[in-house]
Amino acid sequence: MRVEITNGGYVHLPAEHAGRFPTGTAIAMVRQGELWLMPVSHPGAGGLLLKWRNRRGDRSILVREFLPDGTPPGPREAYWDEAAGALRIPLAAPDAGAGTPAGPAPGSGRGARAPSP
């Protein structure tokens, strides 16, 4: 799933993936070089607000205060971690032309890439 981290510290989520956050709120934390967004189960429980970006239902969430200094803006290949109940977004910029994995195997690193021709 492609998301984008903006210069202003927002994460833009496409409508088809924003449904994982039914109350329109989430909590955020940084773990293992990734930003984890987890849905809040009850609207009165607080959390960060997912703002509507357009009529299609795309959403934005302000996470600037959670991003480590030097986090580059740009698109990321995030994935939903069912076991953790979290949307996991890599914070490092993807390698030019290589992208980021759609979901690393538990306990594995980012994996080796094939040499360029």
C-alpha cells in the first residue's frame, strides 16, 4: 500500500486503506525504523485525527512530532501488520528504483537486493 510522508509532517492515506481506522483516530509510535499507526477503538479515547483530504475519502494524519529528525518526505510502501494491528510505514527513503518491501518476514532484515545489471 502506497502512502506519502509530506514536507509538513503529514502521512497521506488513500481512501481504500483509511478504512482500517473506523473511528477516524489513531495512535502513532516509532519502532524499528518504522512509523506504526494503530487504530483507536473508541472515538472518545483520544488519539490523532485522520482528516478528510477529498470527497473520495483519502485521509491525512499529522505525525510531525513523532518523526525523527532528518526523516525524508516522499512515498513509502507501507503494509498492514495483522498481528500488531498496525500500519507500518518505513521511515528511511526508499532506494532509487528499488522501493521498499511490502512486508518483511518476522525477524528478518530488509533483505538483500539483486545486483544491478
